[in-house]
Amino acid sequence: MPVSPKQLEEQARIAEALGEIGFVLPGSLTERRFSCTHGGCHCHKDPPVLHGPYLQWSRKVAGKTVSRTLSPDQVADYRPWFDNERRLRALVHQLEVLSLSIVEVDPRTPQRR
């Protein structure tokens, strides 16, 4: 297999970084503010003062978006997990790019005629 020492070193660096990732949570956090259905509420005044902020975590489950409201304490605890998810995706992408670069130059690949 035509893998250079530099490529092996890069793979080892990525593997080490992957091993340092802790818990991960997929999806995104969004801060939302809403108006309610009560006509006399402050959220319907001019200027409106909306209810919130509510911190929502949204993710896909079986092809459907699922949302959950999180407390500020939960967001503080789980924010590193969301950061870990982004880091995980970036590292997997780096590993894919490295692997593809090896396959693309492999001289054993049959040539099309």
C-alpha cells in the first residue's frame, strides 16, 4: 500500500485527536423568542417585548426534526458536547480527505482503456 510516512503521521495525529473527544451531541442550539396568544400581553404592545429567550436544541431523528427546550444550566453543561460534535465531524472529514488522497495516487488502480 503506497502510504508515505507523512500520511501515516497525519493519520496518527487525527486518531489521537479523535481519542480526546468526549461526549457528543448532534444538532444545533438556537435562542428563540415568542409572542403568545393573549391579546393584552406585553408581547403584543408597541414595541413588543417577546417571551424568552428559550434555548432550543434541534436535531434529526429518523428523518424528522426533533426539538427540546433546554435550561440555561443544561446549555452550560452540554455546550462542550455540541462543540465536540463539530470537532468530530471536522476530524472525520480530514481522515476521509487523507484516505482519498492515498487511493487517488495508488498505482495499482487499473487504468481505463
